[in-house]
Amino acid sequence: LNRMDQFASSRLLHQGSMGPTLNEIHQAQGLSEQQWLDQQIALPVGYHSDYLIKSPGEDEFGYINRVDAWWKAVMRSNDQLRQRVAFALSEILVVSDANNGLRSEPEAMVGHYDLLLEHAFGNYRDLLEAVTLSPVMGTYLSHLGNEKADEALNIRPDENYAREVMQLFTIGLDELNLNGTLKRDAQGNSIATYGQEEIEGFARVFTGWTYADNETFKRKNRNYIKPMKAFAEYHSNKQKVL
């Protein structure tokens, strides 16, 4: 068993937490890296929603309450590795409340971040589904309320999320070798992972989803907490080449 000394413990905790205290470094001494990881993964989730508090005299949560909850959660939670992983995921699976309607939905933003915490040590496919059906992501990348094509009304499925889910969240623009270098064709050019046909296919996949509490697709009962639900009559039945 490779037990960590003070320096190895400090190095691991600086990489795997939101910033260790000296006491935490000392507590990890004598453990192996794997033991520390196993301990961290076993800890209960430090949900950010537990730290969301309204400002004195206010009836609604404000933007500053979301920011305050983030700082308190990442500094006070014991599950430091999960907090660090969720933070990394938040920089990949990006949503934002800057200059859009989500700024007035701090409870929703915190709930969305809690999804990243829940799935931080799980399967990426499950995380991707949870994020895809998040009404916060649906609002930010505009697939919430996306409907099947109607040429008479000049409606086409929104391609925004279809592009981002491939380019930024999963396979990226170019085919890669296992060591991360570009695959090349016979002429030495990079090989695209997808084209317009696949984008249009995925845009059709992401049709028919809206807020969970809507009785109809068009009536906007804005529940930003529950996963979106599907309305079959607004989902595209056209062929999807993926």
C-alpha cells in the first residue's frame, strides 16, 4: 500500500478538492490515493439547494442567493472530490444565467447544478440524459419547446442543442485516435465526426419536449425543477440519420 506523506496528500487534495485545509491534508496522510478517493466517493451529496437562502426581507430568491449558495456549498461540503468534479462538469456542460431569462430563476440554476453533483461519479450517458432533459439546459440551448417541422408555417426543428451536444458535450468535431491526436484520411486531412445530416437528425430527436407541468405543449407552466416531458404530437417522426 502506497501511503501518502504530507506532500503527496497536499498535492492530491489540491487537485481533487476545492482547496484543502491543513487539517484535511493531515487527515489524508497515511492513506493511499485510492483510499482517499474511495472515502470521498462514499460521502453523501452536498447539495447546493441546501444552502439557497432568501435575502432578509425578500419574498423571492435572487441572483446573489445562487452565488452565495455556491460558495457556501463548495467551501463547507465534506464531499470535496464530488464538488470539484461537478465544477469541472459545469465548465463542459455549460449553462448560464447571464443576460437571459434564467437570471430570474436562481432556484432552477441551483437545481441544475445539483444534477451535476448527483451524476458526478456515475455513467456519462446517464448524466447526458439528465442534462438534456433539464429545463434549464432546454431553455439555455433552446430545445425546450422545439417542435417538428411544419413547412406551411415555416417551422423547422431548432438545431442549437443538436450541434452543441456533439461538438461540446460528446464526440467533438474531428475523429481522434485513442491518444487524442487527429485521425487523418489518405490526403492527410482531418475527418469530421458528423455533418449536416446528423445535425438535422438530432434536431428531430430533440422535438416535443417542454415543461413537466404543462397540460398542453403550448401552455407555458414554467417548472424549471422537474425534467422536461415529451408530447408525442409535436415530436418529429421523420427519419433521423445519427
